[in-house]
Amino acid sequence: MKESPNMTLTKSDVVDAVHNNLGHSKTHSAEVVESLLETIKQTLANGKDVLVSGFGKFCVKKIKRNGREEIFRLVKI
């Protein structure tokens, strides 16, 4: 995996890591990564938390601001 100057890990970086570590084609690696991210996104959208053992927990927290619409944001704990 290449090291970018701003330390941001992109989806492309993850696809490259899957490709290099597992030996799948780039196309198949991209499908695997996209499927994983879509599963996480749909689970969060359905109001459930995502726990990846040994990595972390993802959940959506509801935040209210005075005089504004409710705002939702993804928080990694």
C-alpha cells in the first residue's frame, strides 16, 4: 500500500491492498471492497451499529441543534 502525504487511506488504497494481499484481480478486489462498504452503509442506514472485532465500532449518532433541522453524522468510536 502506498503512503500518501496527507495520511488519508482512500478506497483505491484499500482495493490495492486487497489485490496485493489476496492476489485477486483489481476488478474483483474492487467488487469485494464495494460490497463491504455497501453492507456497512446499509446497516447504519437501518439504524444498527457495525462492530468489526479487533478494529472498531461504527454508529450513527443523532445530533440536535437549536433552531435547525436534525443533523446526522457518522461517528467512529
